[in-house]
Amino acid sequence: MAKIENPESLFLFPTNGKGKLTDFSTNSTDGVEDKDHAKGLLKENIRKLVVQQDLLYARNRYSVLVIFQAMDAAGKDGTIKHVMSGLNPQGCQVFSFKQPSSEELDHDFLWRTYKSLPERGRIGIFNRSYYEEVLVVRVHPEILLKQQLPGMWELKDLPRDLWQNRFASINQMEKHLVENGTIVIKFFLYLSKDEQKKRLLSRIDDESKRWKFSMADLKERERWDDYMNSYNEMLRETSTKSAPWYVIPADHKWFMRYAVGSILAKKMEELKMEYPKVSEEMELALFDAKAKMEME
């Protein structure tokens, strides 16, 4: 079956600070024929991920942080569910970051996510992340007034370099993580405005999906252009060589899931992990133990 030959380069947002979101497609399927075709390819990638997760746990040298950012209804939950379905739940953690608590507001903007980072041998998945602080907060700067920042009492007090400083803090943190063995893989699920409309309407029409619908989704949809501008700058400023962004077409859920699984499998295979080798002394002891049990 045809498949994406080089998904990394196809969806990689440039790391030179000159990329544009408009250079990417929301509805491309790049040679993958249809839903059934994509499902078969995804199963292949899940098998690879299962092997790599086992190696990751056995080696206990690396951790993997997978970040998903997207507009409402882009399919973050479904992608996490379908791509990670075959993994051992003991070695995988999913965190969904909602409105910050009063405790979280009493710390810096990275604190609540930093304390949820995966330990060695584990995969951590962030459904939304610290990037909300340069996306939602940028579109709604009044949120900053709740963060008790020094010298900021009104919106007119917002420092001109605040966003650039936050981009720098994020880049420095991710560089630190990578240097210490955390592989950071970031996905922006790129949904078109028309497709979002279809999905929001389907939530209203389908009784089993109505609980997902929020009136706040409509208010955020009214700020679509502001969000796209914020995403564009966020991607340009934080797609780095150590932690690049991948812009995944999200208008076709089946293709999106396959593309995410393909990149995850490839990135983990690049670690070239092997099972730990035991010492000669331990190997002799193991053979001795085996012989004793076989004689029982």
C-alpha cells in the first residue's frame, strides 16, 4: 500500500524562523487513498510504537513528550485515542490542561505543565499545553490580569516584550529537556474553518456528541483570524531544531491519525534503542537458574 515516504519533511514547520502556516494544507492526504487504507497503515505504525515503548521502558534512558495543539473540534482526543490505543497504559500518561487553578496561577506559566513531564522510560501526552499561554492568552490578554504578574494592574501595563520573553522561556525549557533525554514531539492539527463548522454542527445533530458542544466554541470561532495569526507566530518562534513543530492536515481525521502515528513511530525508531545487555556473570547465573528450574 502507498504511504507517506518522508512524513517528517512533509509536515515539518521550518526551524529558521521564516515559516508560514499558509504554506501548509488542511485537507491533504498525500497518496493515502481512503479511510480503510489509512487504518491499515495506522495499525502498522501502532505495532512499531508498541515495540518502541517496550524498549523505552527497558532502557530507561529517554522519555517522550508528545504535545497536541489545535482549534476546537480538530480531533485531539480522537487522535490520542486511536494512535495510542495499543500502548501499555502503565507507561503512558495523558494530561489535559484546562483553565488554571488558583494554585497554578500562583506560579509561573510553565509550572503546572513542568510538574507533569514524563519520567525516563515513559511517554507523556499533553492535550493542550504551556502553548496555551501564547495562544488563548494572547487572543484574550485580559487573562493576564489573573496571573498576578509584577507591575501589571491593567492591560495598558502589558510589557511589549512579554510574548517574545515567553517564546524564549519555552525554547530554553524544551532545549533543556532534550539535552536531558526527553524527546519533544509537537503536533499542530491544522483544521480549516469550514471543516470546524461541519464538526460543530454534527455535535448538535448527534445526541451522543451534544455533551461536547460548548457555547464558548462559537465565541472562539469568531476570533478565528486572531487565532491563526497567533498560531503562525507561535510556530515560527518555537519550531526549533531540538523541538520542531509538525503541521498535520486535520480535515480528514483518518489521514491525520495515520500521519501522527507515522511521525511518532519514526522519531522513536531514530533513538535506535536496544534491550539492556546483562553481564557475563549475570548471564551465567541465569543459565544456572534455568537449569535448576528445569530439574524440578
